[in-house]
Amino acid sequence: MPNDPLTSFRSLFHFPKHEGKQAVYLCGNSLGLQPKSAKKEIDRQLQQWRDYAVEGWFSGADPWLEYHRPLSKMMAPVVGALPEEVVVMNTLTVNLHLLMASFYRPGQKRYKIIMETGAFPSDQYAIAAQVRWHGFNPADAIVEVSPRENEHCLRTEDIVAAIERCGEATALILFSGVQYYTGQFFDIPSITAAAHHAGAVAAFDLAHAAGNVPLALHDWNVDFAVWCGYKYLNGGPGGPGGVFVHQKHLQRTDLPRQAGWWGNDPGERFKMEKTFIPKPTAEGWQVSTVQILSCAALKASLEIFDQTDMSALRTKSLELTGYLESELNRINRKNPQFDIITPANPAERGAQLSILTGPDGKQVFNRLTANGVIGDWREPNVIRLAPAPLYNSLGDVQKAARIIESR
């Protein structure tokens, strides 16, 4: 890529090997690569543990009591938030349950949740569980919005229309930021505005959006969002996720929550009293002790993000994905064999193209794998390829395209 200002970042990551050579890794939408600095940061915390034991919470170069706060500060610009609106903690579905405990407060008239058909299963499980917890029937309380006939992606106007139809019955809308299967980047500002017009809470699962596409959660007036840290954020397998709670909610005393010691006001925490006084930031939802060793891996990646910005990453991402799209379209013109179900409009997608294959799709995927290209297969017949701008190149995309073209 000519004059690519992000070229040097590629050398900051470990790539898996294929037959002794560096593999082409196009699966950052499932698990990001390991930053080379992750081992050093984890080793630092192991040394802290070795040298200080329990005193490591208060002593050493990075006392653990404050360890998560720089991470939250670095995460804030990635999702377009104020520092006090973000906290790094737990994992995605745990965070979703914790936030829904506060923001999904259904009544007999306002109880419906609107989401996309085909959302990631863990979201479907969590939402159905929350609905049942409040005594409602998921078949009635959950409204799924589907693409139109012979289409793969949702239209924003259809989402807005569904919200308008439910009207005052709508308690919560919960959509993906980027849809995991199709790669569609939803119009978060418009969906949020429609939810608020209906008097509902606007929430988003940003598992495939955080670190992938530009976000402005504060300015878009999103109520809450959750995400994982191991996809585009490269925080390691099962690594800690994140939470956004809009500033307007941070000091509300009417929001119930699943309280824990770590969300208590630090000035009161060590008094060991039973009265819970939530910290008036997103940390007020932080139930459990910080996962130091897991956070260490995420910190290594966020320090790389801190050297650039989402605008620069987005520019390169559009070039990489656009080149992949052009190559796939060229191949398809010569030998029609698949459809790209990710939106053709670059503004409506992230760093991913989902390829709907024909009957030989698994053979194509296996050929990619056999030739050192790591992508992702989703049943029944979709190949997902995700060139991540922090570490992928035009050469990676070109190699993948040539293998797809070969017979």
C-alpha cells in the first residue's frame, strides 16, 4: 500500500506459521493476533506478584489497585467516549447481563426488546434469559427485525419502522454494532434516535465493532454498550471486555445494579461496610476484582492503538477491504461462484467481507487453509475474511484472492 503510515505496526505482532513461513491471517474478527509486547507486560505483572505478593495491590511500578484505569482511558477514544464512561472489565456476556440488570426494567406495557434476526447466539441467550427473569415470554417480548426477501442485510428504515410499530411497548433496542455474520455496520445514530423517540433504551453489542470501525458513543447518545477485547482489540483469548455507560446515567440513583465491592466508592471500599455507594463513573458497574494478568495482554494492544487513531485505521481498512472486494468481483466475473453479502457501500461495513459460496464453498475454504490463509467458515456456506488494518497488507489480500481464483 503506497505511503501506508501504519506499515510499521505489522512488525509489532506475532503471526502464526504455515510450513515454516508466516501465514496470511485474515481472522482478526474472531481472535486478534498477539502483540509482541504482551509477553513482556504479562511477565512484568508476574514479577510484581513474585516480588510483592498481596502488597502488589499497593506497591511496585504499577499497583494493581489502579491498573485497569489507564486501560479504560486508552479504550475511550477507540469507542468515542469520555474516560469516565468506559471501564474495562469481565467478559462480554457477563457485562451484557450486568447492564441489562440496570437498563432493562420492563413493565406490563413497556417490555419489548428489539434486535436483529440472526444476532450472535450468546446475545440471543442472554436476552431471552433476561426476559424470562422478569416473567415474560421471549416469543412475545423479543421482536426480531429481518432482512427483506432475497436480501442479506437490514435496511435502517426497516429497523426504525419496527421500533415505531412497537412504540410505547419498546423497553430496549439491542443491536450489534457490526453484524458478525454479514459484516454490516449498523447506523447506530439513527437507531439510537429512533429508540429514544419511542422512549426506549438504546444499547449495542460492539464485539465486532470496537477497534474495527469509528465509533462516537457519547456523541451518538447511546445509553450503554458492551464489547469483548479479543477480536480487533487483540486482547488475547477470553480476554477482558469493556462497558460504556453514557455520562447522563452515571450519577442516577434510580438504576438498580448487581453491586460488587469493586464498584463501590474507593473512598468507602476499605471501610468494609455493607452500604454500597457506587462510584459515579462506569466503574460503578464493576462487580469483580480486576483480572490483572488478562488485562496485561489487553494493555499491550491498547498501547499500540494509542500510537494511532481510528481515523487512520479506518482509512487503511477501507483500502484493504475495497481491494479484496475488487479482486473477488473480478474473479466472479470470470467464473461466477459466490456472492458478497457484506454491504457494497464501504460506509456500511467494517474490516470484513462475508462470501456466500456455492456447493464447493468448503473446498474453497479448505484450499485457503491448505495454502496458509487463515480465515473463518460459518455454516452453512459463508467464508469470512477480515483484513485488520493494524497488521494486514495488500499483499495478504492479494494472496488470498489468488488462492480463491485457483482451481
